[in-house]
Amino acid sequence: MAEGINWRTTTASQNLSPQEITPQAASELFASCDRNAGRYSPLGLFYLKEGAQYIGIDNSSGNAWTEEFSDLAACLMWLREGACPPFGG
């Protein structure tokens, strides 16, 4: 079940397992950009389902890298290992 993000998480090491989040939580993450440093928070690995696709968000470094996938397994593999091609790839 998708949940909101634990906004008290401040380090990636506290949040290395991919967490399912809601579209609202993803919007909050993208709105959190520190305009001076260009970083997003909280740090961690996140994914959500939108329609027939999965969106992976790798924010382990604060850069919020985002990719689309056609299945959950590929999305989780990319988040954990960076080893899968994105949606349609």
C-alpha cells in the first residue's frame, strides 16, 4: 500500500529500501527543491504507480533522478542497482 514519505528522514542510509509513495507524496518531493543548492528531500528511493506504468525516483543523492517503467520488477531493479532500461527501452 502506498504511503506518504517520512519527511523526518534526513539521510539516504536511513532509507535505502525503495518505498512506495502516493502521487501526492511525489509532488511534495518535487516541490521540496532547495533553490540555492538544487537538492530535493527527503533522501531515499521511491516509486509510485501511475496508470499502467511505474515511476522510479532515485533521490539518494538529492538529485531526484526519475525514470518510467512498464513493470514493477524493472523499476525496483533500477532503484536498487541502476541496472534496467527505462520504460520502452
